[in-house]
Amino acid sequence: MKSRFKRLGLGIMLTLMALPLAVQVVSAQSADVAREDTVIFDIDATSIASPTNFNDLVPGTNKNQGAHQSMWEPLFILNYGTGQIEPYLGTAFTPNDAQDVWTLKLHDGIKWSDGVAFTADDVVFTIQLLLDDKTKTLNDAANMQNWVKSVTKIDDLTVQFDLNKPNPRFQLDYFSVRIWGSVTIKPKHVWEGQDPTTFTFYDEAKGWPIGTGPYKLTSASPEQFVWDEDPNWWGAATGFHALPEPKRLIWIVAGSETNKALLMSNHQLDSAMNITLGTLQAVQAKNPNAVAWVKDAPYSFADPCPRELEFQTEMAPFSDPNLRKAVSLIIDRTQNIAIAYQGTTTPSTTMFVSYAGMNPFINAITDAGLANDVVAHVEDGQKLIEAAGYAKNGSGIYEKDGATLDLAIMVGNDTQEYILSTNELVEQLQQAGVNASSQPVNGATSQNANQTGNFQAQWAWNTCGSVSEPWNSMNQLNVSYYKPAGEIATANTERWNTDGAKAYSAIVDKMGSLPLGDPAIPAMVAEAYKYIAAETPIIPLVQAEKIVPFDTTYWTNWPTSDNAYIVPTTWWQNTFFILFNLKKATPA
Amino acid sequence: MATAQTTENGPASAAVHTAKQMGRFNRWDTPWLNTKLLLGIGIIASILLFGILGNLFWDTKLALTGKSPLNLPPVGITTTLGGTLTGTWAHPLGTESSGRDMLALIIVGAPNSFLIGIIAATVGMGLGIFLGFTSGFVGGRTDDIIRLLSDVAITIPALLVLIVIQSLLRQVEIATIALLISLFAWPTPTRLIRAQVLTMRESGYVQLAKLSGASTFSIMFREIMPNLIPYLFASFIGNATGAILAAVGLETLGLGPQRIPTLGGTIYFSIQGAALLRNMWWWWGIPTLLLAVMFVGLLLINLGFDEIANPRLRQSSQ
Amino acid sequence: MRGITLNYFLRRLGIFFLTIWIAGTIIWLIPHLAPGDPISAMVARLASRSGFVENSAEIIEGWKERFGLNDPLPVQYVRYLGNLVHLDFGYSMANFPAPVSQLIGQALPWTVGLLLLATTITFLLGNFLGAIMVWRRTPRLIKYIIPLGMIFTSLPSILAALFLAYVFAFLLNWFPLIGSYDMGMKPGFNGPFILSVIQHGTLPALSIIIVSFGYWTLGMRGMMITVEGEDYMSLARAKGLGPFYMLYRYMIRNAILPQITAFAITLGTLISGQVLVEYAFSYQGMGTVIYNAILNQDYPVIEGTSFMLILITALAVLVIDLIYPLIDPRISYGAK
């Protein structure tokens, strides 16, 4: 009896140990690639739950596991440094004078990785697929249906888009990797006849997924993706660009900040996403080859989504614009940066990101005297609060009719930066007499509260969008998006719907139909910004810092502020330009 | 009364033992001066006292974000990572990365964390003892219902409930987090105690007590409960430690209180700030040390109490 | 079959099904109480990457319609009960079009292989140490060392994991830092891959073992003390039975029963509860799947995974209840 139990136990244990191996599909061992020929990147996620799904038309699908950095090439790439849109699969995308007919020219000689030619048919097929999606559930389907009346092939390399209404930003917004990604073109010969909502675009036997990029998928699992170079890449064949030097790219789920740092110190990770200053210093102490975007403070690269405090402007007591303005005056942005960011970012004076291309608009606002100060004016703020009928109680908190002046700030709980910055703001406001508190919630909760207006204030970046023109950000506060609290609003979740907001939106609408770079725009920005400054639906806080370290042990020529050929965002679709520029380190 | 006197050789010897127990009861005045017990109580008391006195002698406002300089090491230590920093008496235990004073953090945080453990364990064990005894002793329909409830509570993943409640509340306080944890701390003791009661219900001395007309209540609490005390106490200590650590776990998932310092919250921030890698040992080390000290205190109380309850143990370890 | 009557068996089986139904209903209901829905969560993830999702209201509405989230709750509940009966929970909403079974199938083997093994070791080690803490023949030194070792129990599991990773993977370079197998390796049933899996599993397993064995030790010690005081122990000693024989046959055999119950009860928690250790080592187990499903309000995955845990736990408890009277003859049911 006893020994039977023992044997049983041993048997169970051995079976358990072997289980993980049994489920893995047995497949040929891939050729080994040396470490010095491999670049290892970090995936911005805790795991890729469904690694064999490559249908990026479905909103939940990941594509920053290497797919849109090494396989799916964009039509164009916006260069933040120069503000220019650089050609890639497309050579030109030009509007008519009315900005409602756009003509796309494609590069000659592009081939899918299975050898089939990439032509205007693929572009037309992809756009038509989105136009035909009556449920508007596919990514960009609603956008394309909003703008595009029809899409036609002129010849193999030319596509014409007829728009419903003028859109000067048509190329910029959807085809140029303005932020993160763009509309990627699907191979017609694979996608035709598939149900675009359930097709996974994965079949090992058929070699799917395919793209036009210089790398092909070798293996995919929830924790790592391996991509190997395709020697037959069209770019090298046509002289567009030489084959990139890395033979293999690996994207791994590195996980916690400590893991990223340890891996990078050990030369097991070449590019990590967003770490904090202390961690960067620790990594550099152990691995002197680790570099950041800027050599010294602030070390960071500014992500295009500046941080703001946003109010649900219809929720009392902060439905009073003067109270919102008081909060803005009380906040010391410099102090927030010194403590929550350890000096690694810069304060915002307007709602815009501080890129060179945005300077004309930022300057217009500053010259009009509408920019917010970066240091606090606590007493001015307190005067505004007192003018609204509040007086301090025994514990130093403002009170009116027995109710304290409470301000609950909702914030996403998934990143340390968000929580630290909010907690620091809470202390500043408490000190000044506002009973602020932070409410860290998960993404689903904050998104739902944001869209239905069920929050008092939130630490977020709702007006993100502009990187080279002002309309995208300003339009986020457009009254045309207004929905009463309880209904889902896509934008203007601040529910800013006053007369001022309406005047603001009229200017923004007019601005939106002007061609990019029209000289009238800066003055219009200043004109519209008057209403933001007066009613403060949002409070600009700080620029979005991201410390993005690279290890130069195996690979050099990473993008840095001195060598800013592209932004250092290795989770964006513009990573192709980084791959083109990487140089194998010569052993010292 | 405290030692187990189960018997298989009949009611007669049980009666003899019961008489002996009564005699020993009177000699309990000395065993209470048990070294381990006193030491354990001393440790726990000094942590609580430290919290009380600390509030009087130290500015606990320093535990709030940004009220102190950043990244200072403890007194007498100098660090060089990212510029030279030397510890000062203004912040004897150093500070962490968002300007919180370590001393103030533990003055407020240690009693808070202890409180979470004690509330959760008391509520959990209290419910467990009550339901477990009722279920095991009363049996029948009551037993079915209690078992059904505890089975349901055991099977539901705690994380699911905790995360949903947190997103409904948005803000969590110390008492809330303790009660949330105790929500999942009662079914296991209920089950285990019920199983024990079932075992003992059939034993000779209980049968004898029944025959002699003792009430259900009296049998439960005078005959069965004392036998389970060592086990219950071990469970209580285990539960209290478990609850403190569960709170740390929840805080590590970002589900804890924000402004109110706890040891778990401090450890969470130290992990997020990669303190281990940055050699900021005071940041993660001090709260961890306090957790360990708390655990040792509870453990010593447990061991000491067992020796009091069970004299044979005392002999064997002396 | 002493102790178990047919009546008891049937009643117990009834409780089993009732448990599954009630627990199944609760895990269906609770995620629906949370603000938001899986589609909003999906849009939130998109927005956190690309700044802003144009026409998100239309995307949300379209997918809600497709997934039947606009149907009245009773309709959704009946559909869910149908899924329960077929044990098929359909597609994940957060990772559409991946089926729930694929997500579970991917993660479960790793969890079962590593975490359950680690837990079994923990259970055996913890109980053994608890037993010899009470045993009279144990050397004094060991009796002092065990409580010292138990201090590890007070460590938060994630800190233990980070510390082990720092020392053994980073400083000493004995084990890999993260993942479940080597970077760039293609999974397959071959020597190097198996070796790699074992190497990657060692530190996560170790962190689970050192922080949790103390609980079993404490519990076992308590039970052993109770047993030690039993009269049959005095009788056995009087009979002059060998100390090892007594330790095993008389003490452990009796003291271990409640521990086994506790083990069965915690089975479900073991599978879902190691999310922090998995996070620390970026290990691809069930904890991460469940945690992400909850955060993303991915109803079908929450339902599928939770229901699996419910089934496992309820079955384990059922088995314990049915075999208890067999292994412990002192209990009888239904004799009242």
C-alpha cells in the first residue's frame, strides 16, 4: 500500500515535469544566430496572450512584438526632427488644391516576402476592406469611411483616393506613423476571401504571416518573438536601402523595471522601454555602454503625449472655471518634475508637445500671454478659491457650507510615473488647502470613467495628437464630440460645452480645413487658446518623459539627440529606420 | 484541560484524565512566565510602542511624497550612484526616491501593516471557529449550508473579487483592505476545524460528556476547543502573517492605499524603483526586516503558548 | 465502506453540483459589476499606445453588438450556462479571435509543470520539518534551525524572487534571469530545450518554496503537538515501539490529515496565486493569464479560467470528503 503510493507520486511528478514539453509543437531547430548578429528588444506588455494572431485589423491584436517594426512596412514615416514625411513603400502622396483628392505613388519593385509583387491592388484591397466593414469594428474602418468616398487603382503603382470632404492631414494622420503606427497594407492574395474579423493571418506551413519588410517571423510564443532576416528583401534588390546589418531580431517580454535593468547590465537586452532615472544610473554603473537619448539630464526623449490634469467640467464643484484655474495656479510644475520625475522632464506651458515643429504655435500662445507659468502662485489660487465662498477649516482644508473642497484625481495604475506624479500633485494641493486624493485604477475602469464622464479630474493625456500641426490636439476639445455624462464620448470627455467652448470649436473647425503650414494658423491657435486659458478645462502639467536606454556593446549608431535620425521609439512602426542605421560594434 | 486526552480505551480512563487536568489547572500561574511567550509579546509590543512614541517624537508628515530630499542613505553611509549623497541625522534611516523619510514611513507603516494582519486574521479565524464548530457539531442541514458557503468561497478566485471591488471603490483604506482579505480567510479554517470536530465528536470523552448531559455549547467550548488550541493558534499566526503578506501582494499589484504608508506599500515602491539594483538596501531592507521581526514575534508567542498549554513540550526542549 | 452511507454520498454529490452552480454564477456576475466592459478596456490599451483612438465609440458599439454584450443580462446568463455545460467558453474578447481554450492550453502546462511541482515540494518539506520539530528524537540544533529558516516565510514572494534573481542569476550567473526557456530557442521535445526549461524553472520554483514552506511547518507542528498528547502515544511508548515507527505510523499519519485537506483546498489558489512570481521572472503561467483577463475584463477568459479553478477545487474537496471516513476511521457520517 505504502510503496504503491510512492510509485504513484513519483509517476505524477515526472509527468508534471514533462507536460510543458509535450504541448509544444515539435518543429525543426532553427539555425543558430550568434549574439553579435542579434538585436534584442523589449515588448511593452506583461505577456502576449495570443502570440499566433497577426490580424491587426482587430483592435485587441498586438503588433509591437516586432510585427510592425520589422515585417509590416508603412507607406511613409514622419521624421519628428525635421517635420518632414519621408518616403518608404510610397514615394509620394499628393493632394489636389481642394485637398479632397489624394494620389499615392508606390515604390517600384516591392515584393511580399513570399515573392508576390506588392502593387496598387493591395492598397485598394486594404482600403476597400475597411470601407466595406459596415459594422465599423475593424481598426481604422470608421476613419476610412469618414473620409474616403472611393479608392481607385490608376496603374500598378498609382492609387487615387477621393475624399468625402477636404482633409489636409490625410497622409499625415493615417499613413505616416504620426504616433506609434499607421494603416498597414494587407496582401490581397492572402486576405482575399478571408473573414477579416476572425482570420489570424498565421499558418506555419504556408509561411504566414507575411509582410514586405526585411525580416520574417521564425517563432512566436507568449514571451518571445524571433525574426530572421530575409535575404530577398525588395529594398536591397531595388537599391532602396542595403540589407540591415542585424541577422536576427528578438522581442522579449522583459517584465519589471528590475528585469530590464538586470538584462541590460548583463548585455542580454539591447533596447529597453522606458525606465526611471535611478535605474538608468544603476545600469550605467554596471554597463558603461548603456546610453540614453540625451547624455545628461534630462536623459529622456519627449513622447508626443504631454501629461495634463483634465476635469469633467460639468461635475460640481469644479464646474466653476475659477476653481479649475485656482488648481492650475497652485500646481508647481517644477517641483513635480524635481520629485516625481527626478528632473528628467520639462514643464509644459501649453497643451502642446515641445517639438521643433510645434514651436510656431507654442510661441503664438506665449506671445499672446496665454501660456501657464511653470512655478506656483499659491496665494493667487487661494484667493480664487476664497472668492468662490470657501474658507479654511481647522485642519487647513477649504470648506463651504460644511463640505470640504474635495478633488479626486483618477489615474492609471499600470505605470509608476503616473502614480508618483499624481501623488506629488495631491501633496501640493493638500498643502494649499484642497482636499485632493489620488485614485489609481486599471485601464478598463479609467477608460470607462473617462468616456462616460464618471470622474472629477484625471491625470492623463486626452489632448495628445499634434506633433507637427496644432489641429489634432486642439480638436480633442471640440464641442462636436460633446455627449452628456453617462453616454460614451469619443473625445471631449472633459464635457466642455460652454459658450466659450463653442467659440473655440468654431475656430478649430476653420483651422482644420486649411492646408498644413498655412501662415494663418498660428494666430488662430492663439485666438482659440484664449478660451482654454479662461476656462481651464485641462491643466497642462509636464512633457511626457521616456528614458529609453540602448546598449552599445553589440550595436552602435542608435538614435540619440546628437544623432537624431529618428525618435528612439523601438515599439513604433518607424523602427525600420533604426534597423537601417544600426552598425555592428567592432570588438575593441 | 489543554492537552489532548482522546482515548480509545474507554470512558473510565477519560474520567481519570479529566480529573488530572483539573489539578493541573491550578498550577498555570507559573508557566505563564514562559521566556518565548514574553519575548514574543515584547517584540510585538515594542513595534506598536515604536509607532506610538514615534508619532510623538518624529514628524510623520515626512512620510508623505516630496516632504524630504530624495534617495538619501541612512546616517553614516555615503552613496555615489548619480552624485554623492551622505546620510544625515535629519533622516536617520535615509529617504526613498519620491522624497519620503524611511523612519516616518515605518513609524506609521509598521503598526498599519500589523493592524491589517490582526484584523484580517481575527475576523477570518473568528468566523472560521464559529462556523467550523457549528458545522461539525450540529451537522445536518446546517452543516450542508455552511459547507456549501465555504466551498463556494474557497473556489472563487480571490483576485477577481479584489480587483473588481477596488475598481468600484477606486480608493482603499487600511480597514477595507483588511476586511477584503478576511473575506477569503474564513473558509479554510472553517473546513479544517470542522474536520477536527468531526474526529473528536466520536471520541470517548465527548461521548461521555454527552451521556452525562452536558450542553452542546459546553461540549464544544469546554471539551473540544481546548484540544485544538495549539492548532488554532498556529493557524492564527499563519493567517496573520499571510494577511500581512497578502496585503503586500495586493499593494504590489497597485491595489493598496495611496497616501497612508504601509510596509507593503513601501516595498512595492522599492520594487518599482528597482531599489535592489540601485543598492538602496535601506529602502527595501528596513520594511522587510520589520516584517521579519513581526513574524518572529508572532512565532515566539505561538511557541511559548504551546509550551504553556503542553507541559511535555516544555520538558523536552529544556 | 465504514462511515459512508449512500444517503451521505448523494447529499455530498448534490452539494458538489450546487457549489459549482453558485460559484459559477458568482464568477459570471462579479466581472459584470465592474465599471466598463472588455471593449472599453481594449480601446484603453490602444489609446495608451497611440494616444487617441478615433471613432472609439463606434468601435466599442460594434464589438459589443458582435459579442452579444448588448443583450439583456438574463439572456447573457443563459448563454453562459450553456457554455458551462459544454465547457466551451468561445473566444477571448481581449485577444479576439483567439479561443479561450488556446489561452489556457498555452499557459496551463507551464503552471502545472512548475508551480504545482514547487508546491508539492513545499508541502512535503514543510510538513516534514513541522513533524520533526515536535518529534522527541530530533537533535536540539535542528529544532533551533527550523524556526530560523521559517523567517523566510515573512518575505513577500516578489521580493524573494527578485532577490534570488539578483544573486543567482545576475551576480553569480548560475541561472537565467527571465522567461521559461532560452532566448531565440525554438521550443521542441529535445535535450537542450528540456534542459533550458529546467534551468529557467529552478529560481521561480525556489522562490515559491522558501516563502511558503513555513506555513505548512507551522500547521503540521500544531497538529503534531495535538497528536503527541494522545493516549495512544503513551500506550505506544509503553509498548516500547521504535521511535521512527512511532513517528511515521502514529504521529505523521494522524497529523497529516488536516494538512491534506488544506492542500486540496488551496489547489485552486496555487494555480492562480503565483502571479507575482510569474511577473518577477516574466514566466508565462496561468496567474498572468487570469490577472490580465481580470484587468481587461475579458469575460470569456475570466469565466473559462475561473470555472476551471472552481472545478478543480470543488472536485478536490469532494474527494477529500468522500475518502476522509476511509482514512480516518474515527469519523462516521449519517449515523445521527
